[in-house]
Amino acid sequence: MVKIRLQRMGSKFSPIYKIVVADARAPRDGRFIESLGFYDPQKKVVRVNLEKTYRWLHIGAQTTNTVRTIFSKKGIFETFLEQKHSA
């Protein structure tokens, strides 16, 4: 199964997360298939490549709970569901 999840980067007390597509069996900070963007929880910054994200969601990639929350706050998940139901 393929998942869209967070990969921890940054230093010890200032984490930055890459939003990546990875095999569910791969380690958290291990190998990934494609990078979709990043999330900085301290500055509350989220940057996502929407085209790549929608493509992976259409293929059937599952999101983790944290990524689903981030996408919902940005309106990405709702837009995807509207596109899915209109097609």
C-alpha cells in the first residue's frame, strides 16, 4: 500500500517535515517514491504541489491522519472529493 505521510527533517528542536509518498512498509525517514511538499509546524507553513497530490490521491494513495488534517485545513482534501464526485 502507498501512503502520503510526513518525513521528519530539520534539527533536534526545530522539526520540518517533508510530505512524501512512500510504501507503507518503509521506515518513517527512509525511502520514498515522490516528494509532494513540506510542512513547518513552528511557522505554520505548508507548501504542497497540488497537481502531484491530486494525481496520487486519484491513484489511491492513503493519507495518514496528520496529513489528512493538514490537507483539510488547506482545503486540499475537500477539493479532491469534489473533483472525484463530479467526474
